[in-house]
Amino acid sequence: MSQLIEAVRHGADPDELLACPVPESYRAVFLRREDEDLFKGLDSRDKDVRRTLHLGEVPMPELAPDEVLVAVMASAVNYNTVWSALYEPMSTFGFLGRFAREGHWEARHDRDYQVVGSDAAGVVVRVGGAVRHWSPGDRVVVNPPYIDEQDPVAQRDGMLTTGMLAWGFETNFGAFGDFAVARASQLVPMPPHLSWEEAACNTLCLGTSYRMLIGDHGARIRAGDIVLVWGAAGGLGSYAVQLVRQAGGIAVGVVGSRDKADLVERLGCQVVVDRNDVGLGDDEDDASAWRALGSVIRKELGEDPHVAFEHVGRSTFETSVNVVRRGGVVVTCGSSSGYRHVYDNRYLWMKLKRVIGSHGANIDEAWEANRLLRLGMVVPALSRVFPLAQAAEATRSVQLNAHEGKVGLLNLATAEGQGVQDPGLRERIGEPRLRLFRDHAGQVARP
């Protein structure tokens, strides 16, 4: 084990961290270029991400002037790692190849391996020569959007830059390693009352949900708004439910089981719909199902939703368009069930509805979302934690949707619960709230 890792684990001060040499290689979970065609021609049921995610040593990359080297204490799994590990809808190495053509520093990313992962919490151990606001020893979480800061539109909204990429998905040197390389403009202070694994699980999903619902570029919900949240017990949905509640709105959560319904009710959903009870399946042409969902919402609340929080895609998109009220909004950030959406456009144009595309969160939105965590207004959606060596198994659980909330990984942290700096704030927020998803997962797992 390197001196630098030992120093980080023992809470070394900045001078001690700088005195320790950066190792020439580090442990990481990565994909290989040689596996690109491994799943070609296979049925989706036979595509197992555990076959393509490998654990081993990778070379330490050179640090660019605007970058930081983070010793990663914990990370979290997102669905983009499932896409990467399946090499779908395109090979992740295609992303890296295009990025490499932009210049010298970008060329480092195009290798025969890719360290994946888009959520991380850790300690800054080195900074590039152009970094001004961060120093070794700072405890941080990483916001995944990797933007082109020299694009003029970045002054308005970093997510609109043409060079915006998802860190650890469209770039290399991501979260699933003992170290990670990120731009300084991606960093957000770690909330002091959270453990490493709790801090690591929030940034991608919370930031995405914040932009979709609260930020200036999304639905901008108001007090009293009814918001339909698909997958309310999942990573994105669980943060959406909390944000709707804190904004004074009314969350209508759609889930796939009674166990998940119990969880989102405790999280703050005022109306919970089990999709099986209204016949919502994979048939996007089934008009009876979306009409049944609309009837349930009107029966419970007396009116239709103002907003549909949409990320499932093909199997739910038409329902979202049809169910929201006249003048309502469908805000979408993904399509896990399919990218090509089919819907009757009359429900959109004749009832003056809107569709808003949303992606990630700019750094201002990420800081604002993080502030809600620090205030205890939002809590981590962490349901289960694996060691880094079992990252493939953790990602498989996300691939199969056999989880609630977020699935975390311990990288350099040696046990859960490490890293808390403000136990008083933690006590005021309360362990039952902070452990809601983990305790619920434990209860469901018991015979």
C-alpha cells in the first residue's frame, strides 16, 4: 500500500500529503477495449455486466493544470456504468476516441481501458498549477458534468457547452478507483455530517433532480404543484420526492412493489401508485393503463399533475404526456427503457403542454443541491454498500433493478460510517432519517 493512501486514511495534513509520493499505478475497476464485442448478438437476458467489469492495477495519469487528483474514499453506482459495461448504445471507447482528438490533455483518456464511475467522495491530494480554489486535504464530492469552460455559453449554463461530457462515462479516470482525476470546476464541498459512502451517493442523482424540478432550466415547481414521479424509490426518484416535498409540492410516486411503496411514503410521497395495480407494463400503446393512472391521481387529489418527472423513457413517456394537465410540463433526463418515444402529439399541442430536456446539473445547481444536504432538508438515498472489489456485483444489482435508492462502494474507506466531521449536526438531523434506505433494505431482506 502506498504512503499516500496510508496518509489519507490517517487524516494527514496538507504538508504530509504533499510529502508522500504519488504512486505510479493504482487499484481500479475498469472496462477493456478487447471486450467491446463480447455481448454482440446476445439476448438482453444474457448480457451480464459482471463479465466486462474488471478489478486491477492501472497507470496513474498525468495531471492537467486545471485538474485535481482525488483519493477516493467512496463512490456510487449509476445506470450510466451499466450502459458502459454493456457497450450500449455505443462503445464507451468511441466516446474516449472522440474526446482524444481535441488535444494533448484529452488524448490521455483514449486508452485500452477505462476507469468508470460518476459519483465520488474523497480527499484532494494534488492540484494542477492553474487550480486556485482547492488545496490538498480538502474533502470533496465530484459533480459529474465535465464542461468546456472556454465555450462562451458556459458563462450562462455549463450544461449547454458543446464539449460537455459525463465524467467516468464519456471520460476516463473516473470514480471506481483508489484515485480519480477531475477538473477543479467539478468539485463541491463534502457535507460534514455525512460519512464517506453517504456523501458519495448523492451528486449525480440529486443534482439531476434539482435541475429538473427546482432550477431555472427545469420545471421550476411551486408550492402546491402536483408532481408525478416515476421510479420514486430509485436513485433519481427518491431525490425528486424529497425536493417536491421541500418545495411545498405534492409528490405522486409510481413504484413497482408494496415494499417500495412503504419506503416512498416514509420519504414524503403523499400519493403512491403501484404500477401493477393500474396495469402499467411495457406496452406503451395501452391507453387503459394511463387512463387508470390519471383516474387514481384525480380520485386522491381532485386534479391532474402539473409536472411529470420522466426518466424511464419509451415505456412511460406517452403516459407522462397524456396524464399531465393542460399547460403541464414533462421534464425528461433519460430513457432507460428505450430512446425512441411514441405518443399522440394532439395531447401535447392541443393542450398546450411542454417537454423540457434536462441533463445533469451545472456547478451552481450542484452547490445549491448540496446546500440542501448540509441543511438536512434532503437525506442520502443510500440503500446498500459494497467494497470496491465487488463493484461488478454492485453494478449488476443496478442492472437488474434489484435495489432501492443508490448503491454505494467503499474505495479507500475501510468500513461504513467513517468520515463524519460534524456529529452534532448529524444528531440533529437524526440517524433514522439518514439511514432510512439502508434500514428499509435490511427489513425487506429479512425472512
